[in-house]
Amino acid sequence: CTNGIGSAQNEIAYKNNGYIRNSYLQNNDNDNLFHLNLSRKDLNFKATFGDVKFVCIGGTAHRMKNFAYFIMKELELPFPNGSDLKDLTGHGHRYSMYKVGCVLCVNHGMGYPSIMILLNEVIKLLYYAEVEDPIIFRIGTSGGSYIPNGTVVISNEAVNDYFEPYCLIPVLGKTTKQRTMLDQNLISELQNICENNFDFPIIVGKTMSNEHFYESTASKYGLICEYSDEDRNQFFGLLKKHKVVNLDMEAVVLSSLTHKLGIKSAIINVVVNSVTTEELIVPTEQERKEWEKRPQKIVLEYIKQYQSRN
Ligand code: R2B
């Protein structure tokens, strides 16, 4: 964002802190993270969040709260005072956020706008807390393209609805294209961890992010379906041709934003419904619960290994 004040000032802000591109944020002691319901006026961000190293994000508040408990138990962190983990967004009700040790767990909702707002505010939070070199993991669910349900995909590339490695963002009435890019070293580290620790299927591959859950994925179950089976098959052919293995609604946003800001991030999704099978296969609740834990187990193992090295 240049905010009409010229790129030189923004360049200064960028040099002072590797992951902020807005000089207005410097010395902004009153900033209010509206959707997280956190204000710098009321909270000392450095004291509260200064020790964060990992930010783990996923779609639902319920899943991220369970993940926070899981991390707390597995890392043998003390149970918080009182009987429950505290949602740090209080009465915000847009997102829910939990902090367990150096891990911040937040839900991002569904789709581009929701994760974009969340990332803007969480990354500003990290900046105000003076966190250096954070790592952001998306641990989510996705559709599958010619791979079985339950498979975990570590994304090595994120493409948009047009098979391009860009996030299209409207800025001042024009479409801007932000390149998506993921940290290949982090992907290799995750792959190594997976090889030695888990017996469920895990692959590394290309993720497509869709803006529309139904029509963008050739679904037969949306409110509107104006394409033929032949059109659908053509689209599935394109998925195959472009080597897309899974489809979500957020990877493009996370990978482009973190690439632009120089923050490490990884996307680990489990496939819960195949997009390319003729009939929709709905998993049982038990299957879904077990599958949703898979990306969480990988991230837990990464955090454990990171902590044993540091
Ligand atoms: C996966 O699941 C959600 C849609 O059902 C969306 O957030 C995604 O990426």
C-alpha cells in the first residue's frame, strides 16, 4: 500500500521490519485490529504475543480450539488458569484465537476475503509484538483431484481459478496480480518429517484455490449449474493437465501474501471430498475427525523438532 505518500517512505518501513509494507503503521500506537477485537491502546502486544513463533490457521474456530488443546497436551504446557482456554478475541465473534506457549491458533473462516482480513490483522499483530521470523501454517481441509479422501497434501505451489500462480487482488479499482510462492526448504523439512513418522498417505503437489466453492469446481450440487457433463470433464482434464492435486479456497492468498512480506508459510490440507469422482462421497463424522487431525499431527511434529533444536 503506498497510500499516496510515495514508495520511499514505505521502503523505509520495509527496511525497519521485514514484513510490513506500510509506513503508516510505524509509530501507530493506537492501531485497532477490528476483526480480532484487539487494540494497541488496551493491550501490550509485545508482552502478550512477543514469544510467538508459530501461527497455525484453519477454517473453523472449533477445530482451532481443539488444535490448541492438542498442542497444549502434547507439548506438556500448563493448563491455563480457569477451566477453559481463553478466546483472545473476547467478544469480537469474527474469529477465535488461542495462544498456547509459542503457538498462536486462529481460525480464518472460508475463502479469499475472510483469510485476507485475518492475515492482515494477525501479521500486524506479529509486527507490533516484534516477533522475528514467524512461521505460518495453514492446516485445513480441501477437495481432491484424482487422489483419495484422507490424503494429506503439502502444497508446493498455489494457483488461482485460471491455473495461474497469482492472487488477483482489486486495488483502487484495478486488478493487481500478486505472485504466489512457497518456501521449498520448509516443504522439504515437512516431507522428511512425514517420511519418518506417519503411516497415512501424504503427497507434495499443486493446490488450486477457488473463489466459488460450487461453480468454480464444476460441482453438480450448487444452487446454479449451467454446465454440461462434457464441460465438467473438460475442467477435470485441465486439473490433470496442470497437475493440480487438491482444491481449497485460501492457499493462493496465504502463499502470495507471505511471499510478498518475506514470511515463511506452509499449506497442509487433508482431502475430505473428491471433486473429480462421479458421485459425491461424504465421509462419516468419525472419518472426517480422524482425517482433520492429520495435518495437525505433522505440524505438531515440526514444532517438537524445532523446539528440540532451539
Ligand atoms: C476448504 O473447506 C472450505 C469449504 O468447504 C474452505 O475453507 C476450504 O478451503
